[in-house]
Amino acid sequence: MAQSRSPKRKETIVAQIFLRSVSGRSIREVGEGPPPSDLTPFRPTEAAPSAVIRFLQRQGFKVHRDDLGLTVSIEGPPSLFKQIFGVTVDPTKVSATETMRLRPPKEIAEFVEEIVIAPKPEYF
């Protein structure tokens, strides 16, 4: 009797992109908890989100914009991260205890404060 094999899951990396604000303030200053009622000091230029999203979609990433317009998340295979960011990311080594930062490509660098690899969620 032939043994059935489950299809090999494709490894995916997720990164969060913090958009550079006009004021120079970072939403990361706020820390945990609800966002402030006035997000004006943390907002990027109007052009930033769409420029970042268009560029990364053209490169082949799945892109998600947050509801507040302050961050963008990207998702893709390790090979795409190596191609675009020039780094090898081993998805099995990404953890909540170590933060891996990526250098933004020059095409979007003016719009990006920081790019951080997100750890995989832990399910209980």
C-alpha cells in the first residue's frame, strides 16, 4: 500500500514595514496599548503607502496595508527576501526574541523608517 505524503508547505516570511512619518516621530514610541487619538504626528506623506505597496507588489510580495495607514506588511518566500533585500532569512530561525531588521531598497528608502521580520505566530 502506497504511503500518502502531505504536500510540502511552502515556507513564507512576513515582515512589517514602518512608514516614515512627516514629523519624524515613530508609532513605535507609543509602545503597547491602544493608539493615540491623534495620529497626525505619526502619519507618513500621502505618497508613501501607495509607493511602497506598488513597488513591493511589483517585486512579487503579497502586501497588506494596516487600517491606520502607518505600516505595511509583506509576505513572500525566503528566496524573494534574498533577491530584494539581499539577506538570507531562515523561516525556522525567526523568533520573537530576536529582531531581524532589513535595509529598504533604494526605491522606497525615503518612505521607510524600518523593516522588521515578524516571528511566526505560536498556536497553543
